[in-house]
Amino acid sequence: MARVISVFLPTWPTDRLRRKAGDTAPPVEVPLIIAGRDRNRRIVTAVDATAQALGLRVGMPVTKAQALVPGLVIEPADPKADAESLERLALWVLQRIAPIVAVDPPDGIVIDSTGADHLHGGDAAMLDALIGRLTLSGVSARAAIADTWGAAHALARYGSNPVLIAMPGASIDMLAPLPLEALRLSPAIPAGLRDLGFSRIGDLIGQPRAPLTLRFGPELSRRLDQALGNSAEPIEPLRPEDMIEARRSFAEPIAAAETIARYIGKLVATLCEALETRGLGVRRLDLLCHRIDSRVETVRIGLARPVRDPQRLTRLLCDKIETIDPGLGIEIMTLTATLAEPMTERQAVSHLIEAPEPDLSGLIDTLANRVGARAIYRFAPVASDVPERSVCRIPALAEETGAGWPDHWPRPSRLLPRPEPIETMALLPDHPPNWISWRGVRRRVRRADGPERVFGEWWKRDAELVAVRDYFRIEDDAGERFWIFRAGDGEDVATGSHRWFLHGVFG
């Protein structure tokens, strides 16, 4: 079943201006509006969150807005710049989320995420990552995922939560309470429907179409069918002019896996020739299979390093053929280098002089395209004494960070995601506990080593100015070893709560 994401950017014009201005932008607490012209009237065309909270609305005369809010910052409207920036943002989403992305003007982006969720850890993780990246970039965003473009568009703009996930087949129930404007209708149609007693989308579902079509034209039935999935609404993917692409059309539709694999090899060879001409290697490759029923099946593969080896790329794509549903046949196949980077040829190392470095990129690419790139990573040390901050995840083939692992005290092989409270009894301030109770199991402490004192990072938070932890390595009767700590120095309550926690387990 198809899955579509609609991203709504409610304050896109003002967010774009603030991002463009950078450090010279007005403070967030200062209201900002965009002013444009409607014939001879100067009206508000966009407001930021601060201005909206003060009661300013789109369509309001600028003079009225100035009277209501003294000190208002007013910038001229620039629809062309807004549209160009929105297209660049959509291209960024294309390179990171899914193969089919399009602009939904004037303030949205639509994504066909069918089959792409597993690459990001599921629908929820994919939406959280997308909204999180936009928020960190200073762009306010809402998003919804549903079975159709119309349903996702409505939920993103009129749903109760900023992030909504409609389970497959549940779009109708979530659309029913939404207002008529959520169907992307011309302004006159919802007004006319309200005169007849209709106020919600649910009021239209199940109604005879002929009288409504006769009165309001075909737009109402078309939008309703698109939202409910009864009518197709293809997404025309964004394709920049400089994007490297190979395309093959078939006089007779193809469906056999062997035939698809053969033409994948031909498309890859053509694409690699174009990449070599430009001195590029591909990092993200998208295969789009256009079926005769207007549905598009997509395959995306990612690579840890720039690659233009035809055999390797063909093998990775052919491993995904089983995910392609050809339906009644595929009439067009398109292979696109969605993300390409400069690639320099390396001199081959003679085995007589020195042993070649092992190349793990092929293995990493195979695993990442099966289980998702987020599941393949390395741990790297971070310069921090606080254990949970002393390690981070980096890409599998990333360069070394330069920091070294701590070696002055042993560290557990397994660090818990967060310290877990334990019950214990110990002689303060420097003695280890006699026993601990963790997860309902009481353990007698036979051996212990410590304390190792860890100080808080006072330059990050004032609360850590005097905070300390005293860590102990302990071993129980069964020979199991744990890493525990006491919050505080055992004497001054200002240094911590003096409660005990278990933070790691030694292998």
C-alpha cells in the first residue's frame, strides 16, 4: 500500500527570511510579518509565530497590524524567492528521505515514502528525524503520513498534533472530523457546502455525488476521491537540471525479474559512464519503475563512499528486485544519481611493497541496504569524563575523531542507556556497598574497587558546578561484575542526592 508524507511549513516566508538574515535577523521575540499587495491594498501575506500569538493574521491590512502591535517588523513579500528556496529544501529532502519528492506550493512538500520507512527505522522515526532536522535549521514544520496525498495534506494542516501517522486503511476515520477546507477546495466551495448544512469531511462521505457535482462542479468529487484513495494522484518527482539520470522506455511492458535485472545492468552502465565523465561517484542511487497503471515502484540504495563500479551497483540494485511489484508491467525505468560527490582515482598498491588496506565498504553497503543505514555505525570516544557523554555514534567508514579511549580506569563492556536506581547499604563517604538490589534481585557484594570520582561539567550547566559521582566496580557471589555510582560525595548534599545507581555491566 502506498504511503505519502505531507510536510507543512506554516511560517515558511518568515522562516526563510530569518535564515537568510542569519545573525542580523530580528530576535525571535520580535514579531515579524511579510507585506504584499492585493490590488491597491497592502495586506499581510505571512506572519511568524510571535506575530500570530499577538493576534495578527494573513489577509489583515498592514495598517491595522501596525496599530495592534507597535514595533512590528515588516518585510516585503518575495514569492519568487520563497518558491526557489522551497524547491532547494525539497531537493535536500529528496537526497535524504525518499526517491519521490515534490514541491507542494506555496508552503509544503510531498514525499512518496512507500518502501522507504525501513531505511529510517519506521514511519515514526522517519518523521521525527525529518521534523527534528527542520526545527534545528530554524524552520517550523508539521507533518503527516497517510495512504494518499490528499489525506496526508489534510492531516498535516488541520490535524490535532504536529506529527500524525495514519495507519494503513485508517485515513477515512481520521479525515472525517476535519473541516471542508482540508480537501484543497476553491474557497467558494466550502462556503456553499456550509449553506447546505455540511461542515466536516465526514458529512460528505457516503453522500450521492451527482447532485453535488451538478452544483459545485467536478472539483469536489475529485478532491474527495483523491483523499479517500478512490482516484489516483501521481506525484511528479523533483528533478534538477544537473541531476545525472539514465532512462529506458519499453515498447512492451516488462515484468519478469530476469528482464528487470538485465535492464538494471544496462542503466547502471550508462549512468557510470556519465559519472566518469564528470569525475563523480554516486552516494545515493534511486531506481524508479513506472508501471502501466501510473503507479511508481522505487528502489533506493545508499553507499558509504562515492562509487561508480557498475558491477557493485548492479548487484546492490538487483538484491532489491524482490521488493518491486511490477503489476501488469513496467513501461519506463529511470535510474538517478540522487547524491553524487567528487571521486578521485587512487593508485593501486603493489603487494610486493606493502599489504593493501582492507576495503570494507562493499560489506557495509550490503548490510546498510538490507537493515538500514542507521543500524550500521561505529562508536567513537568523546573528550568527556561523564560516561554517558564520552561516546558517540559515527558512520562506519568515518574518519577517526582524534580522541582516545580512557585507559586509567576500566570501563564496562555494556553501558546502560541511562543509569538505573538500585537499593543498597554502604558506609559513607568512601566505602562500597555491602549488597545491592537491582531489578528485584538482591546481590551480595564480595569484592569492590573504588571510588573513582567523576566531576560534573560545570561549563555546560550551572547545576553541575559542584556535582560529583563516586564510581565503584563490584563483584557478586556469582562472579558477575557491575559498575555502580553514588550521586554526591557522601558528605555534602549540594554535590548530589547520595542515591545509588547501576550504570554498566562488565563482560
